[in-house]
Amino acid sequence: MLSRDQLREHLIRTRIAGDVATPRENNLDHYSSLANHDPYYMLGLTFEQPWSYRDILATMVKSAGVIADPDHRWGQDTIDPERTIDALDAMADRIAAALSRDQPRLLFATGHPTGLLAIHQPLARFAAARGATLLTPAEGWAYSGSGFGRRRRIRYLDDVAMLDDKGGFVHTHDSAPMERMLSELGDLLPDLVIADHGWAGAAGEAGVPTVGFADSNDPGLFLGEAEGKLDVVVPLDDNVLPRYYGPLTDRLVTRVSRAL
């Protein structure tokens, strides 16, 4: 496992954190859309407080380390690598607590298979090797969501849920698949959900213990964390080269192993 300083350097070099690829104007556009209650950016969550645009920006400064200046509207934005590492360690502690339960039940899902699947797959294998039951509800369930005409289906790879569209795993913010999965599970809900995007939002909204990953242009999960609906949200660029996530995954697995 890399030391904290080495991991920080890796995050900055690969742009998982530090000066990230997501431009400032994209971040601010998404914050404005969420302040206007656009369901696409709410990620299946509802909120207790009104969350103005300025409130959302302030939360993203605190939780993800984006640039605080509201007049900085174009160009580079940031994710603080120290916040990424702190959140990774907090996530590992939640996973370790779940795996310490008798016959733990975990559920993995990703809405960004081109990137974050590289974290979810080895983490799911590790959890299974440690005796967890990995849940796979609603496999094959299909629906037509907003923004696409074809029916998409829930499909699992290494017990990680994703959406399949004509044979390919696709990016999604939708909460409907996780809502269906939890409905099918009924009272036998997971001890922990490890997810992102709408998969994580829907689980947190349902009151299921949830940890997740989120980019700086997806503020919904950070608001959910601020309101206590998600336990931990790790800020990171969610679509760099998959191999770059290896040291993050190694830190998660190592910290969990040491806690068990």
C-alpha cells in the first residue's frame, strides 16, 4: 500500500484529485441545476433544506475541495486530495464494520462502469472472500428512463450491478434501478451499499447504510451526506483510466483487512 504522501502524489499526477479534468463551468452548471431541483442531478435523493446555489457551492468546497471563489466561473477546478484520502479511510471503516457483522449482506452498484467499476469489482471480490453475501436483486429488470428510448436492464458483473443497453454497460444517474432492487429485497435489506450516482442516492434515500463515490460535478451525493442520508462520499474524478484507481482500491482493501 502506498503511504499517504505517495497516494496524494498519485492522485494529483493521475488527476483523480488536484487539478481535475472537469471544468469549472461544468461544475457550476450542475450546482445551479441541482439548486433548481433537476431530478437528473438529485440522484434519487430528497432534501430537508432548500439548498441554494451558494449553499451547494459552499458544501462542495467543504466536502470536495472545489475552488471557493464564486466569481471563478471558467477554467480549472479542483478536488482536494486530502479530502479524498480522508473519505477513503472513512469508507474503509464503514466497510470493515459491515463485514464484522454476522453473515453480512452487501450490495455493489455503479453508474460509471468505464471508470469506477475498477474499484467496485476488486472490492466486491474481497468482501465475498471475507464471507459477505453479495446481493444481486432484480437481475434482468428493464425500464425506459428519461433521455433514452430503448429499454435498459440491470445486469451484474462480478456481483456489481450496472445498466446494460444493447449489450454494453452504460453511464447513468438514474435512481430507478436501485429503487427496484431494494423493493425486490423487501425487508431483507443490505447491511451496506457501496455505490455511486443514482444507485447510491436511492439507497441513501431509502435509509439503507450507504457509502459512495462522486465527482465534483455530481453534488447530489455530497448534499445527501451533509443531511445524513449517506455515511461517506469519496470525492474523485470518476472517469480516469481504470488502472489509475488501483492504489485507491489497495488502500481500501488494506485498511479494511487491518480492521477485521
